[in-house]
Amino acid sequence: MVTVVFCGATLSRRSCIREYNTNPQGQRQEVAGPVASDVEPRRRGRPSLARKAGDLMTRERLFPDGSRVLAMVSGGQDSLALLHLLAAVAGREGFSLHALHVNHHLRGTESDDDEALVVRVCARLGVGLTVAHRSVDKSRGNVQETAREARREAALAVAAERDCDRIALGHTADDQVETMLYRLGRYGGMAAFAGMKQYDPPWVRPFLGCRREETAAYCGAHGLDYARDRGNAYPGYARTAIRERVLPELEAALPGAVGAACRAAEVAAEVDEVIAAVLAEAASGVVKRDEAGAGRLAEGAQLARADTLSVPGLLGLTPAVRRLLLHQWLAARARPAASRAGVLAVEALLTVSGSAGRALGGGWRAHKEYGRLSVARGPRSAPAPRPPVALPVPGQAQWDDRVVTAEHAEAYAMPDISSEAFVDADCLAGPLEVRAPKPGDRLRPLGAPGTRKLQDVLVDLRVAAAERGSWPLVVCGERIVWVCGLVLAEEGRIGPNTAAVVRLSLSRRPASGEADEEGGHAKGERS
């Protein structure tokens, strides 16, 4: 049985759609009567913008029954077409609709005119509207990026106030390919191909399968006057050059290329999700648990937080997974070095015997030492000496991102030597303090026959050279009592004559909030 769809001419701004089935005798049978639909006239055989958006909404379930949708409306052709289409189908599809316009006041009266335009259209369509005023300081650098972030924050705030579970954006296939080419030229890597998603909670993009020319035609068919932002045509913006010059030339050379690239971005986004899952699993074998944090973190968070990676763990991965993981790690910690050349340079460093370093792009260097891999900007230099910090008993001392604690203990217990030690209180014949190593420091490790240079002890315990100069020591006068988390001195030994016990411990301060990745919509919408 074959289904054929005929679209009639527009009647009073309503289209008539009839569906027919062809029976085995070759006779057409009508199976659906006229259906009200706000779609524009179209050429035979070419799906309309409304049909494309409707198919995508259905396939991806962008607006489940009962959804509360916030539509971002700048006043441009894409967002006005989106608002009009959503207003037409909201009742039938079972979701509620509210609009948000953000005025950045970047273009004086033109920005106010855009706001007035959106107010008029929303009133005509019977859609509630919130106007948010978010001025942007042009002296702060990237004006477009700052404005995008301001819109994102405003959208999330209004969505929370109105209990909206979807935020609809008017991004088109042109925006998708524009973003892909921009990221490909700027950053490279697989992530450049994975563009915006149709559904990236709470963001939804019903027009990702439609061209910008189609939104303009839709507005024309429905009598929607839209704003034209002169800022979007400013030739100094890289995105403007891609939009105004690259995409038209690409489409002229290969008709349909923009649509094909947009479909490739959709597939790449799905592949990127698979890659993220693979890398999250691989990261568990190359990131130390105390760096990744307790429990399973969100995808990619292990790498983003890790200061160092395990060299044996990396060498245990397949080359493809290892290189993808290194690229993700460099992108999170040293973005200028996250190039193909940078990844291959770091990978080559893994098989060099002993300690070694290698220059990467953007002034970054990779360092391999004692089976750990790290990156740092600029040449390595010894840190400035830190002044000692008093350690009362009981009490605490802050040392960089760590905390050393001293407290009275009721009795000796088997310690976790990586984070605690029990000492005889009688050996603490004076105030304690936490300090960094000094030249000439010596100690007698617990059970050792004599004293040793602290430098030799740290080397034997495979403490990286960059960390040796700032490793915390608990000292009493000039005597080292505990090399924190590593070695207890013989003088602190618990014996049969021990009358009182002091417990020393080392912990990390709770991490502050994580910074957000670049997110939100990448399109330069109008202010």
C-alpha cells in the first residue's frame, strides 16, 4: 500500500492536506480529510519547513504531551518562524508556550525596535512574553560570546521561574554547518564535527533540518516582518565570513552540500556520545582516584580534573582510544596544545625511558616522570619557598590544597600510611609546624638503621621533582617527625612505654565548583 500526500494551495492562510491510499485495483481512496495547518505553499515534491520541523519533533519527541516550552525570540527570521509554528501546533501537540526576548541594548534604538516587534507578534499570536534586559559591556572583548552567555543565563532563569522543561531555539542547518566549519578551522578534532543537537536538555532545536532561506520564505508566506541585525553582517567576524561567503560558495559548487554537512553533524553528534562513553571507561584506568574524586563522575569529568595521567595505563589502551583520550585531556587542561601534533608529541613521550619533557603548542610542555604524565605552561621552575605554618595539637594547618591535622588519640590503630600516622606524644618536645623541605634535611625513617637525606628518600618514593620542593613536612624544632603521607620518623615510634598518642593526618580541601563548558547556542542572535 502506497501513501501519497498532496498539498493544496493556501486558503485563508490555512493549507489543506489530504492523504490517499492506493488500493490493489489502482484506485485512490481518501483516508484523511482536511487538516488545519499553518504551512506555506511549496513546490511539488519538496517538503515544507513545517513538515520538516514536524517530522523532527515527532521523531525526537522534542515536545512530549504536557511540556512547558520557552521559545527564545530575537526578532529575526528564524526565531519568528519558530514562534509562529510552535504557536500554531501547541494546542494540537499538547504543550504550552511562552516566549522570551533578551534586549542587550547593543544597537540603541534598533534593539528597542526589535523588542517592540517581538511584543507585537506575541500579542497577535496570543503568546505570553517575558522581556529580559541584559546589557553587554563592549569593552570586555568577545561581544558575541558575552551576549550568548547572557542569553543562556536569562533563558535558564526564566525557564526555572515558569517551570519550563524545554527551551526552543531557532537554529537552522546553516547555523549547524557554520558552527561546524568554525570549530573545525579553530580547534580541529572530532568534536568539531559534532554540532548542535536537536535535543540537548533543556535546549531543543526543531529547525536543524531546515535552511535559512526556508525560514525567510515561511515568514513571507505568513506576513511576518522580521528584524535584520546589521551586526550579523559585520565582516570582521569569522562566523560572518563563513555565513556570507563560504556557505554560498560551497552550495554553488556542490548543490545540497549544506544539508549533507548538517546530516553529517547529526551523525557525528551520536558518534561523539559513543566516544564519550568509551573514554569515560578508559579514563578509569589512567586517572588516580584521589584526582578524579569519589564515585563515578559525569562523562569527561575524570579527565578534566586530572592533573596527571598514568603512563602504564595509557600504554595499555589501543592507539585510537589513547589518542582520543589525550586530545580530550589536553583540550580540558591546555587547549592551545590540543592539536593533532600535540597529541602525537605527547604519545611519543610515553615510550621514552626515564623522565623526559617535550614542548607542545601555545607555550605548553608535557612532562613524564615516574610513570605519571603532566602538562604545564612555560619552562619548569622551582616554586618559591613557602613559609612554615604552625600546627597546634589539637588543630590544623593549611598547605596549598591540603590540610594537615593533629589530634590526641585514645590508642594506637593500624594507620593508612598514605594519609595518617600515629606518633608517641613524648617525642613532640615542642611546638609543631608544617614546612617545605630545606637543603640538608635528613631523617631516620621508621625501622631504618640510620639517617638519610630527605632528597634521597623522596627520590626512592618516586615523588616527582616538581613536587619535592613543596612536599609538606611535620617538624618539631629542626627534627622531621612525618613526611606527610609517606614516611614516619623513627623518633615517633609507638612503644610499650608510650603514655600518650598523637594522630597526624593529611587530607585535601573540598574542591570548589567546576567551571561550565562552553554551552548554549552558538548562533549570533540579535540583541
